[in-house]
Amino acid sequence: EDKVVQSPLSLVVHEGDTVTLNCSYEVTNFRSLLWYKQEKKAPTFLFMLTSSGIEKKSGRLSSILDKKELFSILNITATQTGDSAVYLCAGNTPLVFGKGTRLSVIA
Amino acid sequence: NAGVTQTPKFQVLKTGQSMTLQCAQDMNHEYMSWYRQDPGMGLRLIHYSVGAGITDQGEVPNGYNVSRSTTEDFPLRLLSAAPSQTSVYFCASSYLEGQPQHFGDGTRLSIL
């Protein structure tokens, strides 16, 4: 059975801190690893990772995949209150989601 | 450009009633899918479709039916609603299977 496990399940940090969110996966027909951010409604796409060791960056967010260890991390530097959300990791295909990490950034 | 549109946004049903959750996308995406999201459970795949006329089961298909007669629409049918189906339902689409999906805003469904 395909499985994606995220840790920690919740995290509270202060503005300006750097956080690392973890995602391990066991997906039979693995093609890619995706990260989404979910605030109040629909998840919004952050990154898709297909190759090991290649970091993807978008502003203060970055992510990397380790296909040997079946692991990915999402880093957020200089956190802001607007980063507060649930971050979802999913293995593809079809998409299998982890339970998410709820990040709360306090001023 | 509307993206993925789900209707209704909220619905309350009685046990045993049937209903259809609507999902439409205007991006000419081949791949569409339905998820349910329960507290502490993440998103779980119910059914998916790789193109018109083709559907397949996901992780939690029991109690739900789907059809894909057009590229744009992918309705989800609850045949006989049960309290265990109380959840938030998301429809999503992508150009092809394996590509990042665009999500609708969800339908919050309560079954009494």
C-alpha cells in the first residue's frame, strides 16, 4: 500500500525563524513528489520534484528530493505570518497525500 | 478563466439521500480527480479519470460513483449518503496524469 508520512504534524515558530518540513514516501509507481500549501480552501501548488539532489527554489521556499532514501524536505527561511498554513506532501502517481504539517508563525 | 469550479459549496443531507457534487474545469485538462479531506487524515483519492470515458477507483471509492462523458465535467455521485461521508470534497485537474493539479475550492458536505 502506498504511503506518505509527514513530520512534524504541527509546528509553531516565531517570525524570522527557518523551518524544515519532512516527507517520506513509499509509492509503487513513483514519478514525482509534490508539495502544496493549504490555507483556508484549496491546496495551491508549490513544487514538483522528479530528480534527486536538485533543489527547487521559489523566494524563501526551497525543496529537495532524495530518491535513494525516499525522502523530501521543504525549507522556509525568514518565516512570515503569511506562511501559516498546512503544508501537504504527495507522491505521484496517482497522488497519495500525507496528513500535512500545520505551520503556525507568530509575530 | 474560472479554473476548477465546484458546486455546491455547502450541502446538508439526511442519511440515505442521494446527491451529485459537480465539478467543471475550463482548462482542457485530461486528468481529473476527486478527494475527500477529513480532520487529521489529509486528502484521500476517491476516483480519478485520465480522459473522457475513462474512470478508475482511488483509495476510498466505496459509496461513490463517477462518470466522465466530457473533458470538462467530472461529477461525483453519492448513491445513499451515510454519516461517514461527512467531509470536505475537492475536485482537481491537470493537463495529464502526473502533472501538478489545480484544485477547486471544495464542497463541505454534512450528512445527518
